[in-house]
Amino acid sequence: MRFMIIVKASKDSEAGVMPSKQLLTEMGKFNEELVKAGVMLAGEGLHPSSKGARVRFSGAKRTVIDGPFAETKELIAGYWLWQVKSKQEAIEWVKRCPNPMKGESEIEIRQVFEAEDFGAEFTPELREQEERMRAKMAAKKKK
């Protein structure tokens, strides 16, 4: 099972305050544990929403909204993509994580959809298309 582990933003992360050397060291050690255990597939920190944009869809209309965005509790400061056996295993790993922010912070755990989760609507043709795209992405990543 794959899970996206979402590090929620804080006022500091949205202000562009960079993590301390101590936190970077602790996170580096934690990430090494994840890699050694075969759990971590990807992980990155994100720039503040002031450097981002949103595209709002309304039928055929598209509206671009430049950051920053007001509600920090709904924003993401970083993420991991993990491969684990269960949600409980993901929870156990998150509980071992260094606190990513000063003071209180929150990390959200969300399961990633797999092809079989989509049922009959995900036809053999669509599965084949998905496999081709994943193979192309993997080939580009190796270059």
C-alpha cells in the first residue's frame, strides 16, 4: 500500500523560515531510516504558497489565483510517498518522525489509489495506457 504523508504548513513555513540545522539533521536521520526500511519512495519540502498558484475550474472556465493563500492549516509544507503494509504501519512511522515545525504541527496520512481500486471503470485499455506512462516516467527518471 502506498501512502502520501502530508506535512501541514505553519505560519513560519509560510513566511519562508527555513528549518534549523538540528531539525535538518534529525529529518535526515529519519529519512535514512525510512530508506533503509524500504518505506520511502519520495519526499520533498515545498516553498511557501506565496510562490505558488491555484487554478480554479468552473466548467470550461479556468481562473488562476496567485499565492499566498490565507488558511495555513489547509496548506502543505512538504510530503513523503511511502510504501508500507498498512495504514497502521504508516501511523507508527509518523509517530517516530521529528516534529517538523516549532511548537504544534500536524501530519496527515492519505492512502494512494491503486489501479484495482477503480474497478471495472478502469478498463484494460486504460490500465495499459497507465502502465505505458509509468514506464516512460521511470525511463526518464533513470536518465
